[in-house]
Amino acid sequence: MTDAILSTRSLSKSFGALQASDSVSLDLRAGEIHALIGPNGAGKSTLIAQISGALRPDSGSVIFDGQDVTPLPTVARARLGLGRTFQISALAMEFTVLQNAVLGALGQRGRAFRVLGKVMRDKALLESAESALQEVGLSEFRNTVTAELSHGQRRQLEVAVALTLKPKVFLMDEPMAGLGAEGSQRLTGFLDGLRHRAPILLVEHDMDAVFALADRISVLVYGRIIATGTADEIRANAEVRQAYLGEEDAA
Amino acid sequence: MRRETILNVGIPGLLLAIGLLAYALDETYIITLATRAAILALAGVGLNIALGLGGLVSLGHAAFFGIGGYAMGILAFHAQTYMPLWGVIGGTTSMPIIWLVAVIASGLAALVIGALSLRTSGVYFIMITLAFGQMLFYFAISWPAYGGEDGVSIYMRNNFPGLNTLVPLNFFLICFAVLAVVLIFAGRLGKSPFGLALQATRQNVARVEAVGLAPYKLRLMAFVLSGAITGLAGALFADLNRFVSPSMLSWQMSGEIMVLVILGGIARLSGPVAGAMVFIALEYVLEDLSHYWHIYLGAILLLVVLFARGGLVGLIAGREVAHD
Amino acid sequence: MSAALLAEQLLNGLQFGVMLFLMAAGLTLIFGVMGLINLAHGSLYMIGAFAAAGMAALTGSFLLALAAALMAAAIVGAIVEMVVIRRLYDRDHLDQVLATFALILIFSEGTRFLFGSLPLYLDTPDLLSGPTTLFGGLEYSKYRLFIIAVGLAVGGGLFWLIARTRLGIQIRAGKADREMIAALGVDIRRLYTLVFALGAALAGLAGAMIGAIQSVEVGMGEPVLILAFVVIVIGGIGSIKGAFVGALLVGMTDTLGRVLLPQAFGLFMDASSATTVGASLASMSIYILMAGILLFRPSGLFGGQA
């Protein structure tokens, strides 16, 4: 396995009788988009939570940038360069769009305990925030209160905040959800270019986007990875067809 | 200028004007009321850093108010009895030194209480801050060295370099100046990097963690700043009354400080000042009207909570949120 | 210290704990089912005590006094729920704190207006006054034994109510999922009023029983309320079992601390400083207990996620 920046080793997590993660091992290499797909309830969110640090695994480990980060909390992992977006938008809803982006830039810079100096007049932070908003196409909404954004715009802002973190790895939990066809396409194009800045572990339901973007795809069913491979390999995989795509064909 | 900015200058300006007008009309009692309002406003500005910016519903801020008060009471007590504290530290009657001690002592208390309480959130946090406040209240009652339940009386108001503090207007101006300085600080704090991060913890903890900032540390720092400012107010309050007793540590005191923040408008810079003025005015008017004025206060508070959530400043300034 | 004195103090601790349980059970039930923090719970305790004192003065009957306390607290509780509390379920904790703080002001001053500022006294009934002889020749107050018995019986009844009855099923379902229970066709508004009135009645009962030991006065409820909060924090919010264990822990710690700590300090200090230091420390002992438990279990002994 060459230059994996992020990898999980035999991650297991159960809630009572439910085995949400069953010895999951996957890795993310430089420059790639690795998509994680699977039917609802397959354990994708649980896995993401263990990688981001929100949930402690029962056993197994998470290796990030050559370091075992399993015991580290979310904050420490974020500081090491793990930039995530949330499935359900987690934004400061009373803030403006720009304030949310500046918050990200502030997190990236650190030194958040300064009690003097105006944060919204800080050139470096503003530059980073503005350019992230520009990239996702939210510049014109910079002064809009986040609660007033559409669902899709919030997804874009999630991505913008992740950009301000200048992370080593992106962890994106369904960034396309609620975007609509046009928005989806736009973001697909954007992520396509983004992989060269930092690799992306992408959880996504939008299969068009997944098959268009992913260098590799892992399929998670009942907490277990049943296959990992290129788009073509996954399409051809019998087990995947039966367990996952088969269900969709039937529907 | 935006309405918010006008209010931030206008409301404290009104308090100053009332104090000066009362002096011109020789209404000493009104000057004392204005002084009380300025001090309670200061306590409210302190609480508002935790409550308004950080969303931390502390029902134990009387602890810091009382510690500030006792810092003054103990230092002045040792000065007036010429008995050094622990045999070494002489007391003092110098306000600046007393303030410094009050700020440090209440800040340290906030650090300890905050470090424990902030391990929890929500209702737990409310109950625990209330409980720690009560703990200090009972401690003050059972510790006989400084009067226990009866408290400590100080015969002379403490000194401020170059001013006769026994002149009511002078003491009012001192309190108002302290309030003004702290208001400016709190205003800048809200717009600082720390203020942005703190306000984000109130709205979405997961977001703050995801950008690599530690909510616990941000909240703890807010709690300490908040406690220290409320402690400073406590020192001034004790100096105003020339008396400190466990009642300054009581849960009712915590409730009153919170009520005046809410009456004025939470998370508004000048909210506590408006709230304190209204609170004192209500006390003055209603107490005259009826011996049972707390009934009316309760009814008004209930109506504000149920129907006017932005408080008074919210009613005047609208729901506009400060953007920069 | 003699074994008899220790036994007496243990019983005192038990009595105090049982009384705290009656307060804490209502609070934790109301929080568990409705998600409401109710500062005015202490007012219901006070209302119970005043109703009992009033009825006792009128009729001379202790039993009628207890009944009056239960009724008055339950009725006031139900009315308050329907008029004010109901509007607070969807609000944040801050609004709940403020509105119920406002209720304290209204209730306290209202009671002062009706009954005056002087404390009232409620006599223990003849049947229960004086001491009785327990095992090993131990003399102990009949009335305090009565409180312990009533408290334990009510506690048992409460466990039975929640585990076995239809109402209990609804309460447990209401804790788990509000929409689910509404979908099952249970009148959720009625259920909430009922739970609130039940909690109020427990508080009223506690107030009435304690009223015969201490004086009945305005402001008597809030110190007990705050102790009940400590109980809930220790036991875990929403857990009746936690409230019971927490109440006994707090009752015992407080009672024994007041007796034992001054004696303990007396071992290596002169008597008067030992009394001072011991008493001061004892006044803080339950809060120190709370802090200690928080360090290890931030959501209490029987609590889920904080």
C-alpha cells in the first residue's frame, strides 16, 4: 500500500447487538477520491464518526499522517489536518456566511484566545475566508445570515469552511445531498479538481457523482466492507450487485 | 450610525445624565440609586459574557459577586482593625488594590467552579452552578471570622487616589467610569477572535470542534472573564453599602443579576445597563406602590420571557444582529 | 461517639434523605418526561406546608392537614402547568429558568401577602409526638419515623406506578419519544398536566411533613430545591432510582458530616477551632460530594448522556 495518508485498521464498533462497524480497514491515498457507499443503515455515519473522533471505536485504530490518532479527540484531529463536512449541516446559524468562513480560517490559524482586535477586520482571515467562498460560489451571499440560506447553499458553505482549514485530508459526509442536479454537477466538477489539493474520503448517495469522481470505491454493508476497487471493478462485483445495486435494480 | 450603536452609547449616557441631573437637583438618594444601577449593570455585563456570548446559563454568579464583596470586606476589615491578615498582610482601603484582589479572587473561583461545571452542559450546568453558589453561601454563614450570617460592616468608604469617595457624586462617577471601561472591553471582546469562537460554541459545538477549536477551553475562559467582572462589581457593591454579608452570595442575587440581563436584552452590549436601570426604577416605583413589589416584578419578568424575548433593547433595536 | 448517637444520626440522615427524595422525584420526573427545569418546585413545597398549617389551624386534624397539602400543591401545580409551564416545553432552558424564577417571586410574595411574614407552626399530632423505643433500647422520635415510613411508602408506590401501571407506561414512553406516544393516541397535554401535578403533590407532601419539624415560612422551599438539584445531579437527571440513591447519599452525608466532622477535627485541633472548621466543612460536604461524583461521572450515577 503506497502513501496512505489516512487509514483505518480493523475498526469495530457495536451498539448492543448491532455491529455498526465490523473490522473495517480502508485507506485514503494522496491525490485520490475514495468514495464510501452503502445502503442506509450500513454504518457509514458510525465509521465517519470514528474517523473524525466523535466516537471511540471498540477496537482497531485510525492512522492519520503516520500517527495513531485513535485516542485523540475531534479537536486534536482537526488541528492535525482532518477537514470534515457534516451530513446535517453544522454551522453557526446566527452568523453570516462570511463569519462562518472566518471561523474556519481562525480555527486553521489557531490563537483563538485573543480578546482584542476585530476578527472581521483581520486581513489574513478575511482573505482565506473570501477565497473559500469564492471557490464554492457563495461570495455574493457573504453577508447573508446562515439560517436564511437554502439547504443546498448550506452544503456549499460546509465545503467552504472545510477549505479554510487547508486540511491534509477532506472527510465529506454527503456533500451533494439536497443540491439539485445543477448544484450537484457544479460541486462534482469542483471536487474533481480538489483531489489534487488534498485527497477526499467521500460518503455520498449520489451515484452519478460517485462513479464520475471516485478513483476507488468501498462498499459498506452491515458494517463490513464487502468490496473495494475502481468504479468498473465495483460495477462488475457480483457481491456488490447482489447486496446493494441489486436492491436498487429491483426498486 | 446603526440603532444598536446609538443604544450602546445612549443607554449608558442616560445613566450618566441621571446621575448628573440628580446632583444638580441635589437629590442624593437618586445618585445612590444611579450608583446601584451602574454596579448591578457591571455585574450584568459580566454575566452576559458567559450567558449572552457563550450561552452558558449560570445560576451561580452571586458566588463571584459575593467573593468580590468579601474581598473588599476582608481587606477593609483588616485595615480598620489594624490586624494583619494571617499575621502578615495588612488590610487596605485603597480601591484600586481592592479591585485587583476582587478580580483575581473571583476569577480564580470561576476557574475552579467553571472547570468542574463545564464538564457538563444543559440543565446539569444550571443546577451545578446554582449548587456551587449555594455552597459558598453556606460557607460564608458558617465561617465566623468575618461575621458569619451577620456579615462585616465597614465604617469608612474606601479611598480612591485624588477623590473624596464619600461625596456621592464622586463614587457614582467612579462606578460609572469602571462600567464604561468594562463596556468598551466587552464590546471589543464580542468582536474579537475569541468572541467569534465563543459565540460559535453557543450555536454549534460540533462546528467549533471540527475547525479545531476546543469548546471547553473557550467556555472556561469566558466563564473566568465573566466571573472576574462580576466580582469587580461585587467589590463596588460592598463599598456602596459599606457592608458585605452572605446575602450577596445568595441564589436570589444570582437570579436578580440574570433577570436584569434578560430585562435589558440578552447578548446586547447595553442590555444589562438598560436592565439594571429598569430594575432599579421598578424597585423604586413598585416598592412605593406596594410592599409586595416582587409580585409585579415576577409578573413583568414572566411577560418578558413569554412574549418579548429580545428584552427592552430588543424591543427598541429590533431583531437585527450585529454583523461586524 | 456512642453507638446510640450514631444510630440516631443515621436515622436522621435517612429521614432527611427520604424528604429530599420526595422533592427530587418530582423534579426528575418532570425533567425526564417534559424536558423542563422547574425552579418553582420549591414554591410547591412551600404551598404544601402553608396549606397544611392553615388546615391544621382550622380543623386541628393532622390527617386533614396532610390531605390539604397534597390537594393544594396538586391543584396549584395543575393550574400553573396549564397557564404557564405548558408554554415553556418548547423553549430553551434559559427561558424555563427565568419563567419559573418569576413564578417563585409571585408565589413567595403572594404567600407573604396572604399569610404575613411571620412563620407559622404546625404541630405534630399527639399520636406521633414524643419518642418511641426501637431495637436495642434506642429512643427515637415517632414523628421522624413516620416521615421515613411515608417517604419509603411513597417511593415504593412511585416505582410501582412507573413500572406497572398504564400511566407509568405512558410516562416511560413519553420519556423515550414524544411523537410516538402522541401517535398512540395518548392525550399528551393531559399526561403532562398529570405528571406535573403528581410532582407538585409529592413536593407539597414533603413540605407539609417537614413543616411540623421546622417552621412554615416564605422562602422555605428554595434551599430544599437546591439540595434536590444536587440530588438529581448526583443521581442522574430523569432517573427515579438515581433520585432515590442520590437523596439518601446527600441526606446521610449532610447529617453525618455535621456530627462527625467537628469531632474528627477535634482529634488534632483545639475544640473551638475544630467546631468552626468542622462546621464550615460540613456545610460544604454535599457539594464536595457532588463535585467528586461529577469528576468521574459527569452525567450522574444513573444518568445517560449529559
